Amino acid sequence: MTTDDEAPDPDRFGVSPERGFLPDVTPRSSLGRDAHPRLQRLDELGERLPSLLERDELGPKVRDLSAPPRDIFDGLSDRELYHVYRTTGFLANAYVNDPDADVETIPAGVAVPLYEATDRLGCTPVLSYDAYVLHNWTRDEPEQGLGPPNVRPITQFASLRDERWFIAVHVAIESAAGPAIAAIGDAQRGVLDDDTDRVVRALRTITDALRDVTAILDRMPERNAPEKYGRAFRPYLNSLTNVEYEGVPELDGYQSYRGASGAQSSFVPALDAALGIDHGDNPLVDHLHELREDMPPAHRAFVEAVEDGPSLRDHVDRADDALRGAYNDCIDQLVTFREHHVDVVETYLVNQLDDTEGTGGTPYGRFLTSFTDDTRNSRLSSG
């Protein structure tokens, strides 16, 4: 934890200055031939998931799986554990949320490796945003960047370009946010050192990154039709409610977990914390704080460290108009991002599905607009 006399060092929290909360190394697409045969079998099902769902063959395949020995997970790296987590998270969500199925138990062949991997990573034993997006990408051209056309998810529910694009846009957003996340530490160190130039540079970096993030968000409709999103793969992202994890005595009885949601991303909460934006007290604020439990522990700790660090807003409020202008530019760009995000939500959820609750159970409704208003009202007047 930091204090008002410290600024968070992104490296300490596994935050990349280039990719933000994405891993620096491309996630694994398989565990290879040297993996335990039961883990190889999970890889096979993960690769075939869209066709298994299309042919209504997933249920029997999952029920026929045997659980891997628990001790084999002790020898896996975090990168390998995230691969198991992603694969089994997809399989568990697909198995439970299949609209043609009526199940209350995740069979041990999936439940045990899902629990063992997430327990070691400190994650929730369900497919959350970190497994669906942060650790679910590769590049068609490895030497090129993480723009949406070059990003391909490793695992999908549907064999549609729409889901590929949906995930790719989120991956690209996280990557584009990287410089902004790294600049938070620079800004707070500038506050501690009373280094106005450093604070201004950091704020401009955040503003530029937010402009890039918004431009990527605007590309969502290019290859992701709202009706395909709403009908073909969004249902599999829903929460797991009242299900038993067979073979996992640590999870006794029926369990309920939130589904994967963009609200589990850490980059906007980190920026809100850095800029000192107060959203007051409402059901969405309470829910978003609950969703932090679904963030990777290091990312959650980074957001908390930013909150506990020196106040950038107070420092700017005492400074000259030039610094206030840089701060307000940053606020304005975050407002723009939030306005565009509201448009995306209305297009894909409200207009398409008449839905006012996100996949993570997020009661966004009118509160997303209030978040935009809160951000706009955070502008500082001239001294």
C-alpha cells in the first residue's frame, strides 16, 4: 500500500508501461504435448468449443472428463495457470449458460482445474474479464501492434467474426490505455516533487491515450453486429447462479459468481482514482466496488495504491492556470470516452435487448450518465 508520501510504481503491480493491464508476453494458446493428458483434453475442448456448442455436443464431452490430479497445478507457471483458467472458465460458462441445458452442477473435470488455477492466481472461479479479455489474445502478425484487426482471441464461444472483434476491441483498448496507466505514477511523483513540468507531461499523456482509447471504442460496430452480440455469444457471459462445483470441497454447496464484464477492467477505476473524480454514493458505485473482487489481485492493489497516493486534483487546484488547463483537458477527454461508452451500451444492450443490466450484473441504467456528469463536474475553474 502507498501513502500520501508515495506514488505507485506500475512495475510493482505487474502493470506494463506499453500494454497497461495486459500481460507483456502473449498468452499461451495451449499447454503442449508435455502437459498432463487431462489438461491436454481440456485444451482440445477449448479449441473446439464453438463447434461443440453449435452441434449441441458440449454437455456429454464435459461430463465425460476426469479431473486432473490436484498436485499437478503446483508446477504450473502463472502464464500456464491463466491458460487453464481461461479454458475451463469458457467451458464452465458454456456448459451452465447453454440455453438448451438445465444444469446445476459443473462436473469435476472442469470444476476442479478451474478452482485450482484460480485459487493459485487469487482470482474468482468463474470466467471474468481477465480471462475473457486480458489473457485471451494473440496476433495474426506478431511484429505488428495490438490494433483490433491484428488481434485474435484464443478462445471463443461462437465461430463468428463478431465475437472475435468484440474481444479484439477490448484488448486494443487495454493496450492503448497502457501509457495513461503508466503516467499515473509519473503524475503523482510530480506532485510529491512539486515538479509542474512532470505533472503536465503526465496529464498530456493520459489525455492522448484516452483519445486513442475512444477512437478504438468507436470501431466496435465495424465487425460486431448488435444482434449477433446479443443472441450468439453474450448469453454465455452471464453470471453463474446457484451451481455446485463437483469435486471441490472448498466450495461447499451452491455458489453464485458474476459474469465477465467490462466493469471488471481496472483502467477506468485507476484513472478515476488518479484524477480524484468523486461519484458519490449510488447502487452502481457500490456494485463497481464489489466488482473489484473479480480483478486480478495486483491490478486491484494498483487501483487502491493510486487512491492512497498523493492527491493530483488538490495539487492542481493550488497551481496556475496552465496546469489546470492540462488537468481539464484530461477531464474533458474522459468525459468524451464516457459519452461514447454510453452510446455503445445503448446500441448493444438497451436498443437490442431492452436490457438495463450488464453481464456482470452491473445495474448501469441511468447511472452511467451520472458518471459522465460527475466527471464533467470535476473540471477546475480558473484561479
